[in-house]
Amino acid sequence: MTASHTSLPVIDMTPLFRGDDGAGRERVAGEIEAACRASGFFYVRGHGVDDDTLEALDTAARRFFALPQDVKLQIPMSRGGRAWRGFFPLGGELTSGRPDGKEGLYFGSELSDDHPRVKAGWPLHGANLWPAEVPELRPAVETYMAAATRAAHHLIEGVALSLGLAADYFHRHYTADPTVLFRIFHYPPTPPAVDGQENWGVGEHSDYGLLTLLAQDDHGGLQVKTPQGWIAAPPLPGTLVCNIGDMLDRLTGGWYRSTPHRVKNVSGEERLSFPLFFDPDFAAEMKPLPPAAMKGDGSGAPRWDGADLQAFEGTYGDYLLGKVSKVFPDLGGDVL
């Protein structure tokens, strides 16, 4: 299925980033609400991630993925253990139940061995794995993660305002200590269909948590499912792509719907993408928003995957572990 090139909205989040009061923040909140209701996807500018940071990240990542396979496999995800960090090879991730046409690196918040959650053996908490052959990758990743996470903190304030909540609502209840997961994905050109069976860099899926911020290189490939059909979300200079995840869908009772998306790299070139997932604290109890903000009642049109998000109760960590163990089934039993 070919995606059209219908444009997603571009939101200037500068008033949120600067902490402005009044009309500027109200404008951004209104634009966020419209985008989250229409497609769940939009571009943001004024996010504070500078071009030098992105260039350093892209350059270091390309150096890593150009290494021989046996060198990249010196930092496999199996070595990352319960922290769920490291490298996976082409076909090593099953986002939508079949092997993806990508390889990648998993990172998260860097925590030392003496951090209380690491000492207690919490999954998805711990230290990252860094390739000795590309020492510049670590500062590039850490600088980008810090900048993108700062942008996400400001953006979730806009989401709160768009729902009629205080700007700091999510910070107070869910994201003072967010679960931040970062990925670098490398997509070879996607092979053509065989016997009518399409190949995908990543098949149709929605994200798990609150917000995803995505930087992508010049080659594109991201496609978003909308009521009007699949549309392309190509890179736009100076912007990041933002989309909402399943947990924000759940918290709003379906008022904001997480949207299926997929990737097909038809550029004929190597493609890199850099998604950062900004999600609730691992230990946060996932309770609905106040009634005035929970504008949906969960009774809208059935989700594309048949899931009932409203049925979940517990912590965000409980929810997340149930998801990631399906993406890496070979690791799930041993690590989780």
C-alpha cells in the first residue's frame, strides 16, 4: 500500500520551551489538542535540540553501524541483562510479530550499580553498553538524550494544558522521574514485495507510553495511518516528529488516540532514525486523569489491534514489561 504525502501539522513549541504565559501557551495547547485528536502525530519545532547535537549523533551512529557484524555483537542485548540495553542484529526485533528489517541499539537512563533500583534488580534499569571502537558515540547519545528529554518535559506540559489540566500535572503524577528509552535504528533499503508479501523496516504498530520524539535522517520512510489512509511523514528541517502512545490514549479514555505507524525505506540508501520514548515513572500507578480531563470514555471505535487499553490496572512498569517481552521473546524469559 502506497502512502500519500498529506502533511501533518507543524507546531512551534517555543512558548512552552521558554516558559511563556498567556496566549502563546494557549495557542500551542490548542494545536496539540487538534493534532492529537486528528492523527496523534505532529512535527515540533522550537524544541531546543540543536543541529550540532543531531549531526554528532548521526555521524557516530553511522560509524558504529559500518563496523563488522562480529564487532557490533560485542555489545549484544543479552549482555545488557535486565537493563535491556545493547545491540540487536537485522531481524532481531519483532515489533509486529514478525522480524523487522532493521538493526539497532537500545539505550536508557544511565544508572550506576549502586542505584537503589539497580541494586533491587528492577528490569530496564541499569547501565548502557558502549562500543569501544566508537568512543564518540557515548557523548553524542548522552547529549542528545538530555536535550530531547528536556523537550519532552516541556511538551507534556502542553499536553496537560490541552486537556484543561495544570501544566505540571503529568510531572507531579507520572514524569518527575520518567522512564526514558532511546533507540538508534539502522534500516537497509527495504526489499521489494515477494509473492505479494510486503516487506517492512517496521510493521504496523503503536507506541506504548506517553510521547515519542523522533529525529530521522534525510531519507524518510515513516508512514502514519489516518482516517484518510496511510500518509508519509518525511523529515522536515529543524523539526522532530512527535506521536502519542497507548498510555496517553488510556489516560484520556480514548480522547487522544495512539496511531498505528510503520516504516518502509524505499530511498535506496541506508536510513537512520532516533526515537526517544518519554514515558511514566516505572513505579507510577496508572490511574485515569481527573474526570474533567478524561474527555473520552473508552467506548469509541475499536482499536486497530483489538486491544482494550482501559482493562489494564497496575504500574507503568507492569504494563511495559508485558509489551517488551513480546518484542524480544528470546530475551524475555531470561531477563524479565
